[in-house]
Amino acid sequence: MVVIGIDNGVTGTIGVITPAETILIQTPVKTQQDYTKAKKNITRVKFKDVVEFLGQLVVKYQDERFMVLIERPMKNPGRFTASISAVRAMEALVNAVEFHNLPLDHIDSKEWQKVLLPQGVKGDDLKVASKDIGCRLFPQHTELICKHKDADGILIAEYCRRKFGL
């Protein structure tokens, strides 16, 4: 089985656990001018790059079953711009998964964090705990985890592996 965990958002990561290897990448993104009247830049998921990444996995592991677990986007009226970005990223990522007809489920961050992170961790300490646990479970990805400051994508994949079996 190949499990893929997606930490939704333009600052997220995609983690993959297969019988042969683990992969962790930053979600491919691009910056462009906003499409509203305001003169500002926005960051968007590079849909084509995600489709190509998933396609390479599908070809390489064509005899395996797949499961994709994606974190639901943040929805916070007080952080409207960030919420819109998260929803926009979610749409691109879901479309890329659906392009390859991969089985997909959604998860709230608290669900996987409850299983993989220490009890009682909250707020900014969640990122620190994610980074620490990620480096311990997946030391081969320490450099990217430390650069990114969390291991959410690969930890979501690990939660998926435990939940659906690998």
C-alpha cells in the first residue's frame, strides 16, 4: 500500500510512505499577481507539478493500493485571506488527486495530532512537537523537516499508514 499525507496549504508538505521508501516534499507553489483589484501577490499550488508528482508515484507503484489523506483547510473569519488561500490550495490538491482517481479522505488536524503528538500540546508548540516527532520517526527527512519547521505531511501519511495498514 502507498499512503500519501497532504498538509493542506501553500506552505504545506506532501508525505509518502511506500513499502520501499518514504518521500517528503514541500507542496509545489508559485507566486503571481492577485486576480482582484488590489495590487498584491498571492501564492498558489502548482497543479501541474502535483499531478506529475502523483503520476510518477502511480506509475512506479502501479501494483500497489493507494490511499490519500488530506488535512481540511483552516476556516477562520478573523483570518479571511489565509482561509481563502487554504481553500484555494485544497481545491488544487484535491483536483490533482482526483485526476489520478486515487482514493481520498479528509482529516482534521486534531485527529492525527491526537495519535502522533504528545498529549496537551497546543498552539505554537504543535509545530515544535511535529518537527521533533517527525525527525525521530523519519530521520532521513530531517533537513527538510527542520527547514520547513514541521513534519505534518509525513506525519499525516504515518497516521494514514497506521489507520489503513501498510
